[in-house]
Amino acid sequence: MSRPRLLLNAFTMNTVTHVSYGTWRREDTRQTEFHTLAPWLELVGILERGGFDSVFFADVVGLYDDFDGGWDTHVIEGLQIPNHDPSALVSALAAATEHLGIVITSSVLQDHPFSFARKISTLDHLSGGRIGWNVVTSALRNSARNFDLPDRVDHDGRYEWAEEYTEVVYKLWEGSWDDGALLRDRTRGVHADPAKIHKIDHRSARYSVEGPHLSAPSPQRTPVLFQAGTSAAGRAFAARHAEGVFINQGSPSAAREVVDDTRNRALAEGRARDDIKFFQGLTVIVGSTEEEARRKAADLDSSFSVDGLLAHRSGGIGVDLGGLPTDTPIGKLAEGVQGTRSSIEGLIRAAGGRTDVTIADFIRHKQEATRIVGAPEQVVDELERWQDAGVDGINLQYLLTPGSFSDFADHVVPELRARGLVPHEPVTGTLRDKLTGKGDQLPDSHPARRWRGAFTPTATKSG
């Protein structure tokens, strides 16, 4: 029986240290050149040549919580400081590619929904419909304090905020302009039909947006919607809104649990199970033989920074792990945290439900559980195991950039193509159609579609 196509996404960030700790010091990576355009142009060229469907830019808008009592380690390790705005890169990368989707992270905290909707519509127009949005809620305290808040909103409250934020941008993208509003009629001198363009008049304690949306509908109208939180609240949000979910589970069985639960929740929301695609985060070290791959892995491990990993992960969950013995049970420490709960929950799932997992387990889990080392055939065998667990694609994490991506494109993709998992020719069209095969715009089952036509005079009077 033939397998479905395996979706390929590259995971990166416009910074020095993303999720590869300590490797920026090596000569065979371009991580320290992130502030220039050349390495990004090289990267997207490799990805397009290698049959990747998309590239995903992570982002943060503040420092991670304190590690070892402060934030010196973040600066020493280059831990997402300095970092630059990924949305500023998109136009250049879109111009340099023809088929590659580009997904950017933007928090509900950092950009007013009116200006964000306009920015995304512009980028979707310029790219020919290749833009995706990773919806995040900003768990970092420093992020909140950078945007007028005294502290971060509690975990579930952040998802309530995201619900309203998405409603506002959906109204702008889907409801403000009717189909056929843009005429460009030179003979009559009518560029657009005012009867088909509407103000949205959104009013709440948080947002007041009159509209109309200043951008005409882009090829996708709404960008492809991604989400990465797998806590209970995160899964509920994904079930309602996401078209793609980035997961980072420690085993195929743990991934199966998250995938099945989220898809069942989507069904309860009136959506189809296959409305959501799941991308498992994986690191791949490939060699011509298993022995060669293991030598490469040992060499890369010699550059690994434990402090970098712990500062990142403890900052994400909101618990300072600095200076604690590595046999400290991390599950107990994280009880009641308001940070990124999915990291701890994923570790507990990977440990078979044990809650006595330790800091040492956490380090080992992050370094090894989602890493595949071997010859191309062995790597693809492992990728098929993940696919059998319900995963639709991979979110390829780098250890070296662009080396990790070029190794995958040059050595793993040919084997994927030989097995029919990746097509030999580029998949064309918008990012949504590329991922779903169901067209350029959201299906009727998505909650954003209820705003289509909702602001016409007839609909307003009847509503």
C-alpha cells in the first residue's frame, strides 16, 4: 500500500541560538551571520531544491525567564538575543523562491490585529499566496512587560485573548471584502465596488476596530494557520483554528496520543480529522553509513551547551533550573506553572506517564528523543515510524545551518523520493493548496468562514 506524501518543513529563527545550543561557535555554521541576507537566500535555495514545502520562523519578543537568577546566560549563549523580526525577511525570501511556503510567528501580544492583518495580506499578495501564520500567545514575562503589561496573562487567559485576536483578523480577512469587490474597470473608471466592502465595527474591552480592511483579499485571504502548543488549552485552540500543528513529542506513541486527541477535538468542533496537519520536530544527522553518521553526531555533541539548553527550556516553562542538581524531579517543580506547559507534559508522556522525571531526563530527552542518526535508508525508516503514528510531516530542526538542511536535501530526500514520499517535481500553488490539496482558501467548516458575507447590509439587518 502506498504511503501519503510526507510534508517537509524547515524550522529556523532569525537569531544566533535557536534550538541548537553551543554550535554557533563552530566554523561550519552560518548562525552568527543571521543579521545578513546572504545566508537566508542560500537556505531557501537549498530548501526549494530539496522539495521542502515550507520554512517556519520561530520568534520571541522578550527575554526568557531568569536562569541561575538572571539573564546573563541568555546573552553569553546568544539565546535568542539578539534576534530580528522574521516578517521583515519574508519579501526578500518570497522573491528568491517560487514554490516554498513561508510561515512566520507573531504573537497576539506584539501587533495590533488591524496592522497585523494588513501586513499578512500584503505578504500573501507579494508571495502569490505562500504565507502561513504561527499563532502564539507569549508565555514570557519579559514579553508582557515589553508591551505595557505588568506581567504575563495566566495560561488559559492567553488562549482567551487569542480567541478574540483571531476573531478580529478573521473579520478583516474574510468578511470586510466580498468576492468580486475589486473590479479594476478602466472603462467605467470604477476600481472597486463600495457596496461590497464593509466596516467590521468590532468593539470589546480589548479592541476597537472599525475597518474596513485596507487590503483587498489576497490569494489565500487568511494565511495558513499554524499552532504549536499541545497543552489542554493549546489542543482546544488548535482543534478550532489550526490547519497545521507543530509538535515535539518524545516518541511516535506520544505523538499518536496528541494527534488523535486533537483530531477528535476538531471533529467535535465540526471540522474534519484531516483538516489539521501535524509536523513532528526532529533533528536528523545523516551519513553515508550509520558509523559515519554516529561520528558526525559525536562531533556535534562536543559543541553542545547544557547551560544553553537549560536556560532556554527553564525560561520557557517558567521555572529557574539554574544551579539545581540534575536528579531534581522536574515534574514536581513545574506544578502550577503559567509558562509553556506542553514541554513538561510532553516529557511526562515520553516517560510513560511518570511524574518523577528529572532535570537529567529533560536534558537527555531534548538532546536525543527527537534525533535520528543513521544512513539515508535508516533515517527514512524512522520517518515512516513517525508517519505511522499519524504525523503528516516533519519540522526539521538544524544543528548547523545550512548544513543540516543541505545534508537532508542531498542525502535523505533522494531516498524519500525513491519511496514515493516526496514528489520529484515541485508541488505548485498556494501554501494551503500545497498542504491540503483542497484549494486556496479556508474550507466552510473553519470558524473564520462564518464571517464571509456577515457584514453585507442584508446580513447585518437579519443578524
